Amino acid sequence: MKNIFNYLRGAMSKRQRAEKSSTKESSLTRAQARKMLIDFIEPTLLREGFNQRKGSTFWRVTELKSDVIEVRLSTPQEADRACIPESSFSIWAGSYFSFMPNIYDESSLHKIDDLLTPEEAFCHFRVTVQRGIKQARKTAGENMWCLTGVMSTDEVELNDALSQVEKTIIPELNNLYSLQNWIDLLASEKINIGFGAPDSSNRNLFLGCAFLRANNLDGALEYLKRAQVQSQEFIERMTSAVRIEKNSPLFREQEFLRETVSRLASNEQSTGAK
């Protein structure tokens, strides 16, 4: 009986080791997935002018703006929580506009330093893409692709991800090469995680700066005044509940608005006097 038990235990151990080995061989590490992704999408992005890259972040710099595309691999914690491979990824993108005030830090500058890696989260316009194919892993979310190490499956996932970039991200970023298109988008009823809701402080700030860039000083003054009032009201509400540091982006934005509105109003008065 003891020999039979030992035999069964040994057989089970071999089976478990085989299953683990099989699972390991049919999955990719984050590093392997990143290399596979870069090799697959980089030629397309290079053709679109994204000739700067660090890790899995690509960007291009033009006179009006800088465009950023981030391929984000899931963290080990995210993978464990969602029960997805650690090689799962999503794709995010956005644009920085050169004429916007830099109220954050150097990572959000238009003329991005070679030593810095830009972050999509600081972009003035932001966009992500969703899968165009169905996926068994419901917990991954609609904006994630899950690579498994099985080539036929991975090819389908990679092709779909690239297709969504080509059909959604690239056209939207290219459309904003025109300053007028950017103004039209900001003046529309569309909502974007980068520039906020219509008539919000953020939206009015962006519109004011865009009109200033277009040399429409009346439009710039109108929207920057609105943003100044809304920003001040927000700061007052915030400071009544929590302490905000004087060098925070909120105060830097308010200082920019105060100085710009004052300058534009002075110009308006001097022009009217003539």
C-alpha cells in the first residue's frame, strides 16, 4: 500500500511539474512582451514621424505640438488582481501644445529634453484605444490586449492593437496639426480627459491660450478671464478644506492667468484709447 501511495504521489508531482513547465513555456515575461511589441509597431510609428523612443514610449516633436504614444505593460500587481498574463498591455496617446503654460514639471515641456521620457498623463489632448476583437479574459478590460506566448494567438492580438492605433490614434493626432482644428475641438461639446468638460476652468484656459496663439486677442481675453474666475473659486473651495502648497500647479496656473489677463487688458485699453 505504501509503495502504491508513493507511486501515485510521484506521478502527481511529475504531472504538476509538467503543467507548471507548460504554463511557463506558453507565457511571456513583461520584458519579452515589450520587445515583441516594439519590434511589431515601431516600423509603423517611424513612418508617422515618431522617431524618438525610450522604453515603450514613442514621441514626435513638431512646431505646434508634441505627440506621445505609450505602450503600457501591466504591472505584476495588476496582472495578479485581474488574473491576466503579465505580458498584457494597453496603448495611450496624447498631444502637448507648445504655447500652453508649463505649470507641472519638465516632463510636460513641449521641447522635450533628450534625458526625459514624456508622459501621456500630462498631455493636453488624450486618447486611448480599445480592442476590436473579442477576448476570453473579461477581467482584462476593453482597452487591454493579453499576449500568451502562443504565436497564432499573439499575432491576432498584435495585429488588432496595431490596427486600432492606425485607425484611431494616428488620425486623431494628425488632425490636430491644425491650430484651427484644435480650437474647433475645444469649442465643441466633446469631453476629453485631457482638456475636460465644456466651460470648465481647464477648457477655458486651453481655449484662451489657443486664441492667443492665433493672435485673436479678444477671444483670448474672454476665455482667460473666465478661467481666472473659475480657477480662483476652485482654489478658495480647496483651501477651505485642505492646505495647498504655494508652488503647486494650481497656484502656478493662477499666476499665469493673472499676468496674462492683466497684460491683455492693458493692451486692450491702450488700443481703445487710440
